[in-house]
Amino acid sequence: MDESAMSKEHKVVIIEGHDSEDNKVCWVVPGRLVASAGDAVLFKVNRSVGGPVEITPPDFLVPGRPSPIVLNSGQSELRRIAPDAEEGAYPYTVFCKHLGANARGASEPEIIVDN
């Protein structure tokens, strides 16, 4: 079977909300994404986000493309995990420029490659 036919597309959404102390923050949903080599990851900035977001993805999502990815409210960009990506946990950052802070997840955002 064709390898690209077996790959999946995953979505990571950046949203804006408030933390438990009512501070305005950006959230990454899901905070941890489990994917396989060759899968695609769609980074999407929800319309609720009040300014540009700068995503610095793991190296295996960047080959031949400029990094970081800068997206505004409502924009998205699809990146593919390299087909030869090794298994492991790969942290990345999402910086919400208008808040001057990194976005949060259930943990620090990371993509876990589990082949």
C-alpha cells in the first residue's frame, strides 16, 4: 500500500482564553500530539486569538521551509512529519506575540512520534 495513503492528518489549534487567575493566555490544543512519521500536522490559529502567533516547530517539520511559522487569527498551515523521523518526544514553542508569552498546553507543547 502507498505510504501516503496510510498517513493521517492531525490538527493543532491555538486558542485564546483565560487561566485560573483570569489572565489572558493562549492555549495549544492538544498540548501533546501523538503522530507517526509521514503524518501531516495542521497548525490553526482560532479567530479568538487577538494577534499574530509564532510557531517554532520541531526540525522534522521544517525541511526546506522557513521557520518559524507566523500565522494571524484565522490562518492555518499544514506541515508534514518527515517519513524518516525517529520515534521520540519533540517539544516546540508557540509564542503569542500580542500577549508577549508562550502558549500553554496540558504540558509544554510537543509532538510525539510513535511509529
